[in-house]
Amino acid sequence: MSLKNKTRKELEAKIEEIERLIHKKGVGSDYLSRAERIQRDLNLALILGGTAAILGAAAWSIYKMRGE
């Protein structure tokens, strides 16, 4: 491996390390982590709610088809 490629890889690794540090402790990182958590919870709620609605509609249609 040439010196140029080795230096480039080392610099890229350092830059990624600095970016992770900024992401973890930088300006607005608390707000970003809260927003990510809220988005995750909202996605889970939508998935579970949609599944419950589909299962409820299926159960209701089966109940109505049997005529009970």
C-alpha cells in the first residue's frame, strides 16, 4: 500500500471519529436524539395500530360472514 493511500485512510478514519464525537456531544445532539426516539416510538405505534386495525377488520368480517 502506498503512503498516499495509507495517509488517506488514516485521515478518513480520524474524520469519521470526529464526526461521531460531534454527533454524540455536538450542538443539538440532545434534540436530535430525542427526535430520533420520538420518531421510533411513533413508527412502532403506527405499525402496531395498523396491525390491530387489520386484525380487527378481519375478525369482524369473519364474524359477519358466519351470520352470528
